[in-house]
Amino acid sequence: MSGPAPKSGLRKGTERFLRAIGFSGRGLVIAVPTLWLLVFFLIPFLVVLKISVAEPMIARPPYSPLFVHGPDGWSLKYTFDNYAYLWQDSLYIKAYWSSVKIAFVSTVLTLMIGYPMAYYIARSEEPKRSLLLLLVVLPFWTSFLLRVYAWIGILKNKGLLNAVLMKIGIIDQPLVIMQTDIAVYIGIVYTYLPFMILPLYANLVKLDGSLLEASADLGARPLTTFLKITLPLSLPGILAGSMLVFIPAIGEFVIPALLGGPDTLMIGKVLWSEFFNNRDWPVASAVAIAMLVLLVIPVMLLRLANTKQEDLI
Amino acid sequence: MKKTLMMAAIATVSATTVMAEEEPVLNVYNWSDYIAEDTLAKFEEATGIKVNYDVYDSNEVLEAKMLTGNSGYDVVVPTSDFLQRQIAAGAYQPLDKSLLPNLANMDPDLMAGAAVYDPGNTYATIYMWGTTGIGYNVGDVAERLGEDYTVDSWSIIFDPEIVSKLSDCGVTMLDAPTEMIPAAMNYLGLDPRSTKPEDIEAGAALLEKVRPYIKYFHSSQYINDLANGDVCVSVGWSGDVFQAQARAEEADNGVEIGYVIPKEGALQWFDMMAIPADAPHPENAHKFINFIMDAQITADITNYVWYANANKASMPLVDVEITEDPGIFPTPEAKKRLWASVVYDARTDRLMTRAWTRIKTGQ
């Protein structure tokens, strides 16, 4: 360990250097996330974009290069055939729709389950509240993959759920849940529930109790108070939670691959089969880019909704 | 401590400047459940080379890594038809046969079979081979099709009338279009190695017809599921079905598993040991491949995984119940009806995989 003196000297030097090249402290604060986005989002994105305009070939890597050195120097070689292909084959559009549908239904289910839970936690007194919050976060301590595998053990034909239901005599034939869309919904709702609860909780816990009292004093029933006060005020939490569930759920691969059936059509699985079964990296990349473009739209809508909300307040 | 650091530094320098001894490490990427329990320990003991052993369950996953390059693996085990394409892509380096004296142990006929994909056996040698046939739960099938029904035909999968009676106990297929579609073509009396679009479409149409009765398409899940009684009929790889059989016996759960090479014939495949072009430890890789081709070592693996090997010298060391099992070492008559896989051109390949997506998803 070196002493503090050289460190602060170094820091001063760095500051002087940064100021010399026109960097303010504020710029520095923005620089870190900018750099992060550049390295972990923009560059990978450009790589995928590049592959998506290439042609597949038997080579290593299995696609044509973007820059070709010909007799008259370097030239660009690209094609939009892969994007055209996504339109020609109805599989991709159907897969996008099916993903959006599954993600949407899962989001609604997650919201319906998550909202009362978040509400209850926000209304609880300490130390119960902390304990409940801890319980929400606790599953993260186990690997996501293991938890999905655990669901296989619960849902399969000779699994825990069927064994229990048959033992107590509710059913006499095992329920077929594994390898169906229902299992996918269960998996997504289970996995993403904390992402719905936490932003909702953060929002609901800030709710001013005096507003509710005022509403009650003015004769509103609890339901009216909820619909007219609590729900509108918690809208940003609902939106944030929904986006946190909806966006990753669209591109989900692990859950439909492990719990879903072969006919569970989701874009993540289509992407996988383009990449691995078909060895068609360019089409797989085009699928990924198209998905990204589709996902940008809900994010933009969210931003728009948020700005409107702020304008209202 | 300092001394070791110094030594390490010197070692690194000499390794980079002079062609020195490779570090005693080997990275192997093999199929899951595909090696005897003590093979790696024995290799480490014999050579002092530490083995990092990773597994995969589909050729596609391996292929993606090979085509990306820089996988870091020294020995990989692709199936013959995948090997051929990956060789064409420049993914492998030729074997240095002077480092592989145990090649003399190999069965020349089977090596000639593998040479169809890799002329002159330049890039690879056979690890194990097998067939793609039918694994089934003896009790469940008898319960649904009658005690005297003999499972000996692809009709148990491809005849809607028969397979529909089994769908409630679980029928599964490999997630491998180049194995399933030719099997369907063969059942229809077409040449399973045909690349004519209309033949492929006919095979795909048959698969679509039985699709409603198929529980899932997966290339390794069925091992456990057969063993636990969660599924009852699986198109599967010979040794994997035998592993399911062994696991069921071990668990003593009353599940009895059978494997059959259907009378109409089946696909014969070879899993090949090869060294990636950019393998970091090619010398150790040769040592490993040679070690595996040792008669005793190969016999141990076959005795454990129940896959046939191509090692003539090991045969006396393999358990008699394995060498005499026609599901593992087919009879000469059954051998005549085995077919080899085809390497398809890009267009046929896409036709095949697109048909496969349509079969699986109904889209």
C-alpha cells in the first residue's frame, strides 16, 4: 500500500490534466456512464449490425467480411437481404408477436400479483417492512438457472405439484403444465416479480398518508380513495415496474427453452435456432437488430409518459 | 515465493521465445455423459497434464464455438458430418500421426467409414460411434400397445395410429433435423441420403403429421426422463438410451428401458476427436488423443458409457454383454441397413432447418 500523499498528488495531476483538455467535474460524471454505454452497448451493437449485413458462408467466422480488398483497393460489401428475409418468412413476424403477447400477459400478471404485495410492504411497520423486503430479494441469492430448474421439478408430470394434488385427491390424472405456455408464464412471472415489486414499493412508500386521510375525511370510500389517489400517484412505479418486466421478458430465452414446449414461439428461441441450427449468423443478427428496434418503441413511450407526468405535477 | 515467480517469469519468456515444453494443461470439450469416471484421472496421473473438462449436448453449440475461433479448447469431439463442414471452414489442424502410435489399434473398416467425411483421416480419429434408434419404456409401451407388441420398427414413431396411443406417456425426438428428417424419409421408402427438395419435404410432412403426439424435441433431456419414467418413447442415440437404462436400474424404480435399431435401418454416426486450428496446447492434445486410443482406456469408456468404439485392440477388454448387444454392435445384417449422414449444401441445409422449425413450432 502506498501512502495517501502520492495518491492526492496523482489526483491533482489528473484533475489538472483533465481541465487542460477541457474536462470539468460535471463532464467527468457524465463521462463514466457514457463510456460504459459506448463499450458495452454501442460497440457490441455495431458488431451485430455489421454481421447483419453480411452473407453467410462456410468459414471462420461464418460470414462474409464487410471490408473487401479487391483489385481497386478496399471496398464495402453489404446486403440487406437478411432484413428482407425477415419479412418474407412469416415465422419471424409471428415470433415477434408471440413474444410481445407472452411478455404483455406476463407483465399484467406480475403487476396484479406484485401491486398488492408492494402495497402491503409499503404499509407495514418496521422491522416487518425490512424483513418483507429482504424476502423479496432473497431468491436472487440462488442462481436464476437453478431456480428455473427447480420449477421443472415442481411442474413436470411426475413432479411435486402433481404428486401433491393427486395425493390429496383433487386430480386423478397429472396436469400437463411442463412444456406448455402456462409453464412459461409461471416461470416469467416468478422470475420477474421482484422487478415489479421493488419500483412499486419505492413509489408507494413515498405516498403521503395525509392525502389518504383527507380523502377519507371528505367521505370517499377506501376503493374510491385507492382509484382516485393511490393508483394515479403510483403510476410512475407501475410504468417503471412494467418496463422492467416487459422488456427483458420479450427477449427471454432461458425460460421458454427450459419450461416451454417446442411450439412456444419466442424470438429468443428463433434467434438461437438461426444462430446454432442454421449457422446463419447474419440472419440471427438481423433478428436481434429488429428486436432492438421494436424494444426502443416502448421505451420511448415510457419516456413520453414520464415527461407528461412531470408536466402535470 | 520470489524464486517461483522468477522461475515462472523465465518459463514464460522461454515459452514465448523458444519453442519450449507446453504448460501441462489441456482443455477438452466433449459431449455430456460421454467418458468413464476415471479416464481423466488416469490421464493426469500418466502425463502430469491437468485436464479442464467441459461438456456440451449438441453439435450446434460446439460448432458455434469452432466457427467463432479462439475457443481455447485443445480437443473437441464433433460428429462426422459436422466435422466435415468445420474442416471446410478451416477450424481444425491436421493430426500429427507420428505422435499417435495407438492409431494402429483402430478398426480399419470403421476408420474408412469416417474417412468419407475426413479423407485420409487427416484431421480426426474416431472417439465412439453409434446409431440413432428408438429407446422405450418396456412397461409403458406394453400397457398401451399390448404385451405381445414388439418394438422393432420406426412405425412406433411415424405411424400416427400407433404413436397417438403413446402420446400420453411422452414421446420425444432429438432436436436434430439432419437426423430426424432422413429417418422419416427412410420410413417412407425414400433414400435417407437424398438431397432432393421433394424428398425432404415428404419426410418433413410425415413428421408434421405425428407432431401433435410429440412431447418435446431435445437431445439430452430424454436420458433422465426415460430413466425416471417421465417419457416412454424417445428417438435417441444408442449409448444415451443405455445410460437411461443403467440409471433406471440404479434407481431401482421399476422402469425398464429398451433400445432398438429399427428394422428399416438407422443412421450410423461417428464422433471424432479433433484439434482446433488455434488450440493452445496441440502437443498435449495429441498425447490425450493417443491416450484415449489405448485399448484399455477405450474399453473402460465403452464399458461405462455403452457406446461402441472403433478400437479393435480393445474388443477383448469390453464386457461381453456390450459386444453381444445388437443395439450397440449391430449384427452384420442390421449393419447393411445403416446409413451415413450427409453434408448438405447451404440451400438444402436451410430447407432442412426451416422445415424443422415448422415441424417444431407448427409455424
